[in-house]
Amino acid sequence: MIIMKIDRQTLKDLEIFENFNGFSIFDIANLTLTPGGEKELKKFFSSPQTSKTEIIKTQNMFKYIIEKNWQITLHKNQIYFIRNYLQSKIKPIKNKNILFLFIKGTIYRFKHKDSGLFSHYEYIKEGIYFLKDFLDFLYDIYVSIDDDAPKKIREISDKIYRFLKIDPIANLYSKNTHKLSFLEIFKYDNIFRHSLIHEIHDMIRLFFEIDALISIARFIQSYNLTFPKFIESDKPLFDIKNAYHIFLSEPVKNSFKFENNDNFVFLTGPNMSGKTTFLKSCGLSLYFAHLGIGVPAESLTLTYFDEMISDINTQDNIQMGYSYFYNEVKRVKYISKKISKNKRIFVLLDELFRGTNVQDAFEGTKQVIKGFTNWENSLFILSSHLVELEKEIKKYPGISFKHFDSDVVENTPSFNYKLKKGVSHKRIGLLILKNENILDILNKNQFSNK
């Protein structure tokens, strides 16, 4: 089974699980109630779907959950208590003799757990009551599922149905737990913590899955994400309208697509104009699309990709003795080997060869662009400050030029963060340096040391 691959660096570049400020994409999406649900959510976020067909199935599953407005009606402490209750070292009373049950149960009334807050009997009774609430939740999910529900939803329904049909479970569900007799408490305790312990743990694991699914559905709704459309095409396609990055509270939205059979975009713009954020927005939307969830955009139409690779935050490797530049070279080599297998790959590059001199960076970037444009089965976006490359690379087939612009108002740079066609030749790095008074500070220090 093949899934869209994404390596650790790309996950890091897109801040899926890690963020320099300590707040990742996963942290935003994690609305789970339980640690078990969080674990299932992380598993989901680490596993893009295996095909266009599976993506559509997953989309339909989340659409259904949103339509039915699934909610967690339990408190996280109830699940925590149930799990502890099931694993309790208090021995269930297995003897069915009523007199034995009564005597042993009476002893449990006066024997306390280590904490001293509950007697054994009170602790067991609370576990039974919370299990009844757990059954109520499962039943509510079950009755919300129609016969024409998506397959993945019906699989959940079947598991719940088989569990609720087990005689002791069905009997408990039909009773008012607050009216259970003293002896019934111990009978059910023996059933749940002995006879049906494995079945109940299976349902708790199913609950964790449901917890994760509801978290994703809430995430889709909270951020108004839109389900993308996957199409079949001989050539790769990526066409996004009004895309934005979910980290931004008031984002400027941009539309973008690879046009006229182009497969390589050369992206320019001054510092702080939005190039890196745009790269991450495209990568994040592509990744979300392959997970089977909504994307931060008005719409996205695309083909299925075998892999996504980025080179945005390359670092040196002290342990391996690799310099920043050598790590860049190794990354480009890694990408080159991947695309040479003629797989459909989406590649995001931010300023190639920053770790070497300008002349080598210029020549190296030119040669890499020339090579990448030959591989029409993959799509590439490269942001760069080497605007002089335009004259050299515009003759290559499949290349187009986009840029972000800026204005200078009263000696202060101003950005509109709108993507435009063409190349930007504006340079504001020195202006930013001057506005931060760095040169003045250095000159004053020099003067004061004389």
C-alpha cells in the first residue's frame, strides 16, 4: 500500500508537528478530549491517504460527521476513571452465590482504596455508572448513523451494534444505573472487569478513534476549511483560489496555479514580502488535501501526488560535520534522485544555495532549474533573491515568473502580500537595516571606544 510520502524535513518545514515558537499545525488541530484520542489524531496526521479513491472516502466521512454534528458528551475524567477502574487491583467477586456476594460485598463497603476517598464498593459503583454513560454515548453515535452512511462510518456503526447487543451490555443499558441493587453492582463488576474486559477495551479504543475524528471535523469547521477536488490528468495539476495560511489571524488570500503546461515557478520579491509564507501555504494545502480533510482556501483542484519535498529551513549538521551549503547540496541531490524515478512530486524550494558565495549560488541555481524543468511529471516552486537569473532561465521550457511586491512610504517598507506575475527587482534589505538603526549603533560604539 503506497501513500503520498513526506519526509521529516518537509514536515518540519511546514510546521506540522514542530514550530520554532512551540505551536504547530497539529497543536491547532488537536481538539481531542483524551490522550488516546490525541495519539489517534497524530497517527492520522502522519498518514496521507493511499489514493484519490481513499481521499474521497475520507472526505465523505468528515462531511457526514459534520452534518450529523457528532459531539463528545463525556467528560475526559470519566474516560480516565473508566480506564483506571478496568485496571483496578480490586478483585472482582466471581462467586455467584448470593450469600457469598453479600458477605464479600459488605467487606468491600468498609475496605478503602489507597487514596481513602472511595471504599471498594463506592469505587466499583462509580465505574459502573461511568460505563453506563459511556454506553449512552456509543448509542447516540450509533443511532445517528444511517444505512447510506459512508463505509468508514458504517464500520463504526457495526462495531458499536455488535457490542451493544452483548446480553450483559444490553441489560445494563436498559436499566437505570442509580437503581441498581447492591448485589447487581458486583455482578456487573465481575462481568465488565473479567468476562468482557477485552470487548470493553476494544470499545475504548474505538472511542479514541471517534475522539480524533470529531476533533478533525471541529478543526475543519473552526477554520472554515474547504474540501478539495481531485481529478485525473496526464499532467500534474495544482490550482488554488484564495489560499491563506491558518497561522495568520488576518491573512491576505492569493490564487495560484501552474498555467500553460508550466511546471516550474520562479518566485521573487523583497525580504518580508510573503514568499516563504506562500510556499508553506501551498505545501500545507497539498498535505491537507492528501490527508482527506479541508484546505485553507476557497477551492483547490489538483491531481494526486506521490510525494512532497521541501527545502525551506535547511540547517547545518554539526554531528555529521556537514556545512550549511553541503546540506543544501545533499537536499538537492535527494530531490533529483526522487524526480528521476518519474514519480509525481510537488517540490518547494526557498532560496537555493544560501550557504555559498553569490556567483556559485547563481550558477548552481541556474543549472538546477534547467534540470528540474525537464521533469514534466513534477511541479516546482522556487523562491529566490537572484532576480538576475530571469534573463538566463526564461528560455527554459515550462518556467513561469511570479512575485510579491512592496512600496516604500516615508522611508518605511509597505507590503500588500499579493501575488503577481513577473519578477520583482526591488531591494529593501539595506533600508530595513538602516531603519533598525544598526549602523548608527555600530558607529556610536566605534566613536565611544576612541
